[in-house]
Amino acid sequence: MSELNLVLLGPPGSGKGTQGERLRDDLRLPYYATGDILRAAVRDETELGRTAKEYMDRGDLVPDEVIVGVIAERIDSEEAADGFILDGFPRTVPQAEALGAKLGELGRALTGVLLIDVSDEEVMRRLGGRRTCERNGHVFHVEFNPPEREGVCDIDGSPLIVRDDDKPEVIRKRLETYHSKTEPLVDHYNVQSLLRRIDGAAPPAEVADALSRTLATLRMEADEAV
Ligand code: AP5
């Protein structure tokens, strides 16, 4: 079977992390979420984390040159030989171009870009109630996807916290950043016939079903092209 190289695209809070975790388990592919990678670096006080923190706290993107190397290294690794799922990367046109160049260098290409589409109003509602597992970033929502025990991650028992960038004024800034810097990728990938749009406003299980159907089609197309 051909490799599956996927990108999850969408505004903050559209459900990329929620669906990305499911996809990682279903497809058994490595899942690289740049937000999680950067938050771990901030927590571990690495050089990457020290650089990234000020940008993240105010809802800006970290500079392209900081993040491109982080992802290039991972897709060039043995574990990503059969494919990968990228969440939160690329987020700018230069990042998309760098990803395309790296894949070209490796003789590979993207299989599909899955856009999880939701409105700004829904983003505000979702991020206001999000709770995130402190250790591994598993995501919950106080109303839409509550944990079994309040304040505790169902998966690894870690405390659930409110992310620093889930304050209303930072959420608004992140949305602005998405519309100005990341949304141009919709056209960028549409003209390459890679974009698949999923309605992210439905409940998580329905979004997961829509993603599965889209992936089945992408797989068929990729196998036919081999
Ligand atoms: P990152 O962590 O990637 O943040 P984001 O893209 O803003 O996405 P989120 O994690 O906020 O949301 P999500 O789409 O994963 O939604 P989730 O599943 O959690 O990045 C953080 C920061 O890092 C950036 O601001 C930037 O500074 C930096 N950064 C990262 N990548 C970068 C890059 N490439 N370049 C430069 N800088 C970069 O869901 C949200 C909530 O909704 C949850 O509570 C969930 O339970 C709930 N929910 C999910 N689906 C549904 C549903 N269908 N119905 C109801 N509720 C739902």
C-alpha cells in the first residue's frame, strides 16, 4: 500500500488535535503536532522553547525558520517512512513551500490536506471550555467532551489545565493570525488538488466518520496512481 502523508489544517479549536489523536491510533502513523512539540519545549526550557514562548503567549506564530527544521527532521526519520500526520504545520505559505521542497528532496509528496472547517464563533465557544492534559496534551471540553473525572485526564491520569493561550483576548489574536497567515494555504493546496474540506461543526464522532470516508477515497486514489 502507498504511503499516507497527511496535513490537518484548520483554525485554532477546529478539532485538529481531537481528530489527530484518533487518526494516529486508527492509521498507526506518527503524529506531529507543532503546538504540542513547542509546548513541550517551553516546559523543558529548551532553546526552542525559550524562543517560542513569547510568540505563543501573545497568539503569534513562531518564525518560519524556527519551526521548519523541527518538522523536516521528523519527516526524514525512519518512523515516518510509511507516512505521517502533521497537525499545525504548515501554517504559512513559506512553511508549505519548505515542506514541499523537503518532500521533493525525499522523492515523496503529500497525499492530502484535510481542512477542518468551523466558524470563529464556534472557535470562541470551544476554546473557552477546553481542558488540556498537562503531561501529554490530550484534549477535553467541559461541555462537549467532558472527562470522566473532573480535572483529570481519562487517558493518563494527569491534571487537566487551561492553556495559557486559551484566554479570550489571545484566542481572538490567534484567529486573526489564522485568517491572515494560514488561510491562504486553502487556495495554495486547492490549486494542487490536495485540499479536502470537512465540516468541523458536527459532533466529534461525525467529524471522525467524515474524515474516515475522505481518507478511504484518498487511499484509493493514491493506490491507483502507483
Ligand atoms: P496549536 O497548539 O497548534 O494551536 P491551534 O492550531 O491554535 O489549535 P488548537 O490546539 O488550539 O486547537 P485544535 O484545532 O487542535 O482543537 P482541539 O482538538 O484542541 O499551536 C499553538 C501555538 O503554537 C500557535 O498559536 C503558535 O504560536 C505556535 N505554533 C504551532 N505551530 C506553528 C507553526 N507551524 N508555525 C508557527 N507557530 C506555530 O479542540 C478544541 C476544543 O473543542 C477541545 O476542548 C475539544 O474537546 C473540543 N472539540 C473538538 N472537536 C469538537 C467538536 N466536533 N464538537 C465540539 N467540541 C469539539
